[in-house]
Amino acid sequence: MLKKMTPLGKALEIVLQDAQSVETEEVNIHESLNRCLAIDIKTDTDVPSFSKSAMDGFAMKQEDLFKELEMIEHIPAGIAPQKVVQSGQCSRIMTGAMVPKGADTVIMIEQTETLENGKIKFLKEKSKSNILYQGEDKKKGDVVLQKGIIINPAHIGIMANVGAVKVPVHKTVKVGILATGTELVDPSESITPPQIRNSNSYQIQALCHRLGAETNNIGVVEDSPEAILEKIKSLIPDHDIIVFTGGASFGDFDYSEEVLRELKAEILLEKLAIQPGKPMLYGKLGDKFLFGLSGNPVSSSIQFELLTKPLINKLMGKSQATRIFQLPISNDMDRKVCERDLFLPVVVDENMEVHPLEYHGSAHINAYENAEALACFPIGKKQLKKGDKVDVRFL
């Protein structure tokens, strides 16, 4: 029976419809980098927690800008002021030090001179306050980081600043990976025709790692439904997602659909309206997600980018949706058949113009050596003119 192709938007809806984020765990702040934050982080104090000087200088009253001022105290960072600044007085103050009571302005040291009598004189007509006031950035109890973000080094600094040293994060998703195909050998082995080195499972593993997922790459499995079934069964108990490449088409040795049916998995996708990457299987077995991706390395990576990646992100609680930019294409393009979305490797220049790279088809993995993004030649469209806007996803 001829199987109908599923448009990308509908396919993504099907993949994500039952996905719920995995459980959470608490980790030390120094272990939280690249993890997905599970709760809002709130500050336990005002930020700044006290009014402090933005520079090295002299703390004084604004009304005393034209007076010769007596210096009464030296205030380093980390030491509380001991004296109140009165009219006609100032205190020497360091960057980050607490502003003394009575002062409402800090004059930078470069704009002052010390007179022979030891007094301080301001050299300009006016000055900003140069004070970071208590609570100016955040008030106690304010949210400083929102749940769902991917923690980066700046976020770690923010959490440290508010005392959040134990960080609730979503647990990482576990992905089991295998490549099917009797013609495949491990990359460490020499090959003789018609053998092919297994690049698929290594590429998929790297794509998972970039998302922060844990992986178990068991390598190559021969084209045998029994062998494939056995390996997938072994991965199911300890993994959230199983990704296997090859065997998703309709040849005599393409056993993926047979294996999913033997597992009694619910098969939800069988063909995608994308190029490359039309043959693909997606199914569910209880709370496990099963992807049968193409055996061609470019096709499988595009299928992963479009469908598996969003699922991993959702399972790991990530709030950011895939960012798609509308950018102009650099040259005219034509095609004869337009029943699928065509995804092309591209680079983007300094003017944000999209330049397609030389590309020979779904096995041409070297076309992606310098690729920065995927551009979509949309379904139903046979021609693009220079300057036409296309959807672009950065890799």
C-alpha cells in the first residue's frame, strides 16, 4: 500500500504531543553548566544588597560640589564605613565599597585634586551620582533566572550572586543508538568494497551530546530482523529514546518497520514530506520513543535536527523553541518536483544573505564540512529568485 507523506509541521506535532519533561534532580552549582533549569531562581537579598560606589573616588554630598572638602575616612571594599559624611566632608572610597551615610554622590578620583592644605576639590561643574543603589537591579524575592533556560556561565555567576548553590535541574535524557546494515563496519576498521564505515551512529551520538543528552552507542547491527529486535529490546529498559539508522526504507533488507511491529510499538510516522529524509519511522512503546532514521548520513542528521532534537529538548524541559530566521537567498534556484520541503546546507555572509553550498544528495556528508545552517526550499515552490526570503535554521 502506498504510504502518504506527512508534512513536517504535522510530523513535529505528532512527535511532541505526548512528550513530558523527565524528572528533576538537584546538583551543585559547579555541575549545572549546560543543564536545564527546573525552577525559577529568586534572589534571597536585594541586588545590590547595599548602595555601593561604581568607581574609585570620593563620597560626598552633591550640594558640596564647589566646596573644598575635608577627607574624614578611607573606605575599602568589604569594610563598612565608620563615619557619617557631613557638609564640607568627603570619604575616600574604592570601587564596590559601601557608600557612607550622608553621601549621595561619588566623584571619580580623576576629576579631583588634592590641595596644599590637604582638602579635596572637584574640578568639574557637575557629576552623576556614580552610586549603584541597594535593590537597583533586583529586589529580594525577584526572579533572576526563569525555569527552562539552559544554564550558561553567566547564569552560574547570577546564581552564585544570590546564594543558589544547589540547583534543581531536569535529569538528562538517555538515548540508545545503533546503526543497522551488513555493509557497515566500525570507523576503526579498514574497508574493502562494498563495505562502508559507520558514520551515522557517531554523528547522532555527537548531536545528542551537544544537546546535553546521555548516550549509549552500541554500533553496528547486521541486517537481520532478529538481531535488530534483540538489540533494541536490550536498550529499551534503560533509555528514554532509541535511535536506529538504516532499514527505514522499503527494500528487501529494510526491517525497521517489521521490528517495530514485532515490538508492538505504535507506529505514528512512516514517510516525511522532506528532502532528503523521506523514509523514516517513528513510534512509541509505552513511555519510550523510537526513531528509525535514514541510513544516509545527511538524511539522518536532518531528520534528527527537525524531529529528534525538539523531542530531546522538550523531554529535558528546555523552553526555547527552534529559532527559524527569514533570510534572503543569494541566487536563483529551480527544481522540477516540489512535493517536499528541500533542506540545503548553506553559509550566511556578513550581510545575512544565504549562500547554498555544493550538494550532491543525501549521501554527500562532506557538503556539510563548512555548513552553518539549513535553508528550506519550501514545499509547493519550484523557483526561488535572488533576494527571496527562506527559512534558515542555524546548526
